[in-house]
Amino acid sequence: MRLRPSGDRAVLLDCDDAAEARAWFAALQEQTDATLGARTVLVRGVPAEIRRIIGGTTPGEVAGQARSEVVVPVTYDGPDLAEVARLTGLTPDQVVQAHTGTPWTVAFTGFAPGFAYLTGGDPRLQVPRRDTPRARVPVGAVALAGPYSGVYPRESPGGWQLLGRTDVPLWDLDRDPPALLLPGAQVRFEAVP
């Protein structure tokens, strides 16, 4: 892990992989204002104090942490379902079974408030982003790209493969915390008519 300055009020932990970043985040989140990235942890505060805390901290195992489970009901009628089936060699029904049959884990959040990058699903579902991104992806769109699955928390442009949709609110300012999907949470997709 390498420490890199990030302005005059933060330090970026540049880790070798996602597992190392998750371990550092787990060890630091109670002591600092930390944000988890794909292979980084941004820690906000006075850099000298942050470096002192990091020097006295040992990253721990994340696997043993208690994790909440969030069930996300999905109507699998997305415009890219047939294309995902073609890319994976599965039928559309098998794509749905693969997406719902394996739990996902929130690896980190970003892109938009409430957007979670989910990892750990069925490896057969690793598909590329679309060649041409859409100018408009509707709120609640459930999608795949590379090793990730995700749910668009609001309407936005996007280039992921759209499998279906959900009505579950992912970002709500009246909820504490506002994000439904937090790093470490387990997510299970459930097919609904």
C-alpha cells in the first residue's frame, strides 16, 4: 500500500488490489472519515494525523465481518437481456437464474449518490460495457459491466448492459444513511413478474 497526498486535507491509500483496499477501509472506517474505492481508500483530515493513525493500524480480515443482506426485487425485461444471453452463451432465463442465484457484495460506491459496484456474482455474467453508451438510463435500471452488477439510483447516461428494473429506492435523503447499499453489504436479486 502506498500513501499519496490528496490536496491538503486528505490522504489516498493506493492499494495493490480490491481485497487490500477493503481490509484497510474496514480497519479505518471507525477511526476516520474514509471512503472506499475500487483499489483505494480516501481518508479525509489533517495528513499528519492520518499518517499517524495509519501507522498504528493493521488492516484486518474483512471476510469475518457481519454483513447485512439487502433483497432487491427485479423485473427482468431489460433491453440488453438478449444481448447478455448472446455474449454469455446462456439463454435469457439462464441469465436471470445466474444473476439471482449467486449473492453479490457491495465492493464500493461511486459514480452517483447511491450507486454501488457489486462483485462476486456468477462469473459467467462478466460482459463488456456497451459499444455505445446510452444518453439516458432510467432510474432503477439493473445492469452488468465487466465483473460488476449495479442499479442506477437516478436517471443518467450509462454504458452498462441493462437486464431489468427495480422500484427499490437506492438513495433517500430522509433515510439514515441515505444510501441503501453500503460497502460490505450482501445483495440478493430476486426475480418478480
